Amino acid sequence: MPYFCYQCGEEWTGSAKPSRSDICRNCGAVIRCCRNCAYYAPSLHNQCSIPEAEYIGDKERANFCEWFMLRETDTPEDTGKPNTRQDQAKKRWNELFKDD
């Protein structure tokens, strides 16, 4: 599944484990940041679905979070919301039973 920049939607073709210095080739946004993480959850208090994760104030800056995992999305438009297992299951269900 492809990865996209949270800021501009450009496809990330680098490593699935980006370093703190990796940036988007299109807009220059940091790739290894909370906004690109699979656990980023804006609706939660810490904005992270991992309760043990250390609080990070600026979600768009590079960090050393040990829990970081690049968010997988199907399209650039999906980058603005968390990609949870429930979202993935719902999408697969809808694809399975869609009307052609």
C-alpha cells in the first residue's frame, strides 16, 4: 500500500521506516512526524492511539517516537484521518459488497 505526505498528498517512495531527516520532495514537509504516523488520532487527548507514547507537542516536526509507523493510505485524500483497522475492514467490506 502506498504512503503519502500528510501536507500535500505527494506519494512517498522512500523507505517505510523514514529517518528524522527525510522530507517530502514536493513540499518539504517532514515525513517522520506524528501527522504521518499510523497511530495519529486527533480525537484522542494525546492525539495518539498508543497510551504509552510520550507526548509530542508539535505533530508536524520530526521526532524520536519509538512507536512511529508510517501511515498506509490508498489515496492522498486519506492522509487527513487516522487509518485504523476498523477503517480498513469497513473499506474491504464495502468493496466486497459494492454494487457494480
